[in-house]
Amino acid sequence: MHALRLHAFGPPENLRYERVPDPEPGPGEVRVAVAAAGVHVIDTALRAGATGGGPFPVPALPAIPGREVAGTVEAVGEGTDPSWLGRRVVAHLGTAPGGYAELAVTSAERLHALPGHVSEDTAVAGGIGRCSPRTRATRAPASSAPPGVHRFPLAEAAAAHRAVAGRATIGKVVLRP
């Protein structure tokens, strides 16, 4: 698979589009074929190597950034409910990055099923992966991405990070493999 990897903290140009081994889901996990990954202000801070005391630690390098993805579950790990296979989902990966890739692994507990009328872009742009089941109901997205969403190919993450840098808005930039 292809992924964006960060080998040194710094500017967006430090993100490299590379071929890496496919991740394998462990017990209780799923592998998602990523259709959209959110680019958020925290992602730009982590890329630069500074979180300002935020909730996420600076990753060990090299790292695949990105913490919110939407796509289709294509594999499940041992003990994971097989009914997730083939389902469209959105998830926040938590403190483990890995979303800027064609495939991402996460705990099945972090998954939110996507209704048929909600696109993957809309799900990550609306922050649905970051919601609890209770708050997700109040953030149900419309059938199309919100106005002002900027889409970038995965290989153009540097441009996506420049678009987000310094903004207070969350989830308005989406990467697509």
C-alpha cells in the first residue's frame, strides 16, 4: 500500500508518499480501506513536532500521521465481529496515528457505521469519527460534504497541511487515496 510517512518533524514538505507493508489487524481490530482521511490542526502540530501540551503525544519517527478515517472494513482480527466486513465506517484512531494511508487499522470499538446517504468525505469533514454514539446523533451529517471542504489526493498532503496550518476549523480538509 501507499502511505504518507514523516521521517523528520518540520514543514509539510517532510511528508513522503511511500510504499509500505499492509498493516494487519490484531485481536479486536479491523483494517479499513481508507476512502477519506481528515486533516486537522492537531495533525499539523504533530507533524511540526509540537503539540503545545495537547492530548496527543508526538509520534516516534518514522510515522504515518492522521487520526480520522472513513472507508470500508476489508479485514477483521481474531475475536472481532465478522459482520463489520464490507461495511462503510468512520473512526477516530485515537492516539495511534496511521490514517494517511490506503489502509488503516483500528479497534472495532472505535467504528461508527456510515448510513448509505453519507459520503466518506462528509463523515470526516463533519467529525463523526470523533463523536460518542450519543453526540453522533446530534451531528448527523447531510448527504453531501459541508461547504468549504477542500479535497486533496493522498500524495499531495503537503498542500493539505498548508491549507490547514493556523486554522481553528476542524475537519475541513480531506485526503483521498
